[in-house]
Amino acid sequence: MPELYPLLFRFAVKADAHYDVLSRRVRKGLGIAPPLRILPYRGYGTPERVVIKARVLEERKVTPQRQRHTLWSSAVASYKRYMTREIASAHVAVRWGDKRWEGVTDEEGFLELWVPPPEGVRSGWHMVELELLSPEAEGVPRVSAPVRVAGTSAELGVISDIDDTVIATGVTDPLKRAWALFLTEHRVRLPFPGVDAFYAALQAGASGTADNPIFYVSSSPWNLYEHLDEFLSIHRIPIGPLLLRDWGLSRDGFAPGGGHGHKLDKIRGVLETLAHLPFVLIGDSGQEDAEHYRTIVREYPGRIRCVYIRNVPGSSKRGAQMEAIAKDIRDAGSELVVVDDTVAAARHAARAGWIRWEEVPEVEAHRREDAARSALGERG
């Protein structure tokens, strides 16, 4: 019976996509179907090969944060983020310089297109144009999708968890996590103290000009992409591709469902695409980050310089369990460092030669400022 599950899920996904098509036709006939939109995601790659990512959806018109002043308005905005209607089999044109490609969205409205960049493309961020060709393309605005190209100037890559590593979400407490995901506005949520300065130091690298790529992985759904993206921008945390999770019915099952193994697939994809770079992995003790990173260290010997794990209060991973994981990581040729704050991680990174020593006082200053703001927020 278990071997039938993949077939059942694939059938259910196709049936759901056909239902969405029929539903839209009916609503269009009644004149109540909203227009479509392209939601661009950050892509990444090398001068030889990059992935361009986006999603085609019905426009939900989420009320801007500055206009939401009550718990009810926040709840309505969250409902609109989650209750999306995706457009399957939409045709999208991609333009980058003098190059043009076309792609088709899958049953969940996702576009993932691997292409060779224009000749001579340099490291850094580039913008590509996306245009909806069908269905109902008339009046749908073209959008720009950022693509991160990692070339030879990069010294290393960074892959960081988001939940309870960059931002407090209470992943060890289901009620706190639900509140953080559905009702808490990103403008009033704060990052962990000093994260912005530490990640900026890692991005600059030992030379100060490396422009190392940073990737963020999370168990949060793609529906929160804009929410998380604006959070990083508001708090001046170095931007990078967000690698999130498809919630609800999919070819792989129904998510969320136990465990966070999907993160492994995302991390493998980054490591295999940027095969020329070593990496630093950053996570926390609240979920399964240490276990997943141990798997990655074993699968990619010599590629992982270090694994940083932030202590999460209330986590069950203490003592012998973490020591056993640390030993396995050492045996595989890397190092696990458990830290209580970003300053400890920054000092270790400076000793290892991954960031400049002059960046450590900056991380300390940001940690103090962020901690003071957090204390004021808690009292308020």
C-alpha cells in the first residue's frame, strides 16, 4: 500500500489543478475572478547556469502593513497570503539582455527555469524580466526577478536557517509558531541581536570585498515569501535567495507533516549548483538543523568549513546528543560550534579567517543595540 501513495498524491495534485481551472472559468463567467500576477523569487547560479524562479497566482490584494492596525486586519492579511489560487500551465517569457526563454508553471503555479546566462555575466545580482504569455496575459504587469550569480570572486557560501536562527518564531512551541506565522507583523518582529552585522561580515569575507552569497532555508511556506523578504530588507540583513516549503497538497504528500527533510534537498541543490565554493552552515538547536547539517557534511566531504548552531532556550538537544553530532561532524572533516549569540560565532569566524577581526566589534555593537530594542519591545 505505501508504494501507491506517490501515485495517489500525483493524481490528487492533477485533480486539484483541474478543479482550479474549472473554478476560475466559472468565476470569470460571473465576472468575479481577480486578475493574475507574477510573483518573482530570487534565483541563483553561476556564470554557466542559473535558475530563474517565480509563481503565477491570482491577485489577492493584501492590505499594506502600514494600513493594518488591528489583530483582525492582520488575520485577514495572513488568510489572503495562505489561501492563494495558483495558475497551472501558465506560459512565461524570460528576458535577460539579448536572450529570451519560455517556461511553463507546474500544478502549483511554480516556474523553475534553468538557463545559461548571457556571455560574460559577472558575479553579483542581476535582474531578468518576466512576462506572462498565457492565460489571460492582457493587463498583467511585467515584473523583474533578481538572480544571484556567484563567480570566482566569492570565497565561500553561507546557508542559514531562518526560524529561530535569524528571527524568533518559537518553533519549539506550536502555539507561538502559529502566532508568529499568522498574526505577527514583520515590522514589529525583531531579528536575533547582531545577526545583520554578522551576516554582513560573512558576506564581505576575509578580504572585505568577497561578496559571498547567502542562502536562507526555512520550513515556512512560499506564501510567506514577500513577508520574509521584507523582514530581511527592513532589518538590513544581507539579502539572498529564500528556499521555502510548499504547504498543502503536493506530489510528495501533504505538508506540513513531521520533520524538515525538505531542507536537505534545498541545501543539496545549492551545493551542487555552486560546486566551486566551500560553505558555512548556520542553524539552531530547536529543530533538526544539527542532524541535517551532519548529513550534508558526510555527503559533501571537504565542502563544509563549519556548522554554527545557536542554542535555543527550551530545546531538548543538550549534552550527550549534541556532543555525538559534533563528533560525527569532526570525523567527517568539519567542525560544529555551538554558540549562545552572534558575537561568539563572529569571534570564531574571525579566528578561522572567514571574516575580518575589525568586524567583530561591529557585531558586538549591533548585538547590544538589538538587545536593547528587544527589551523595550517586551516592556512595551
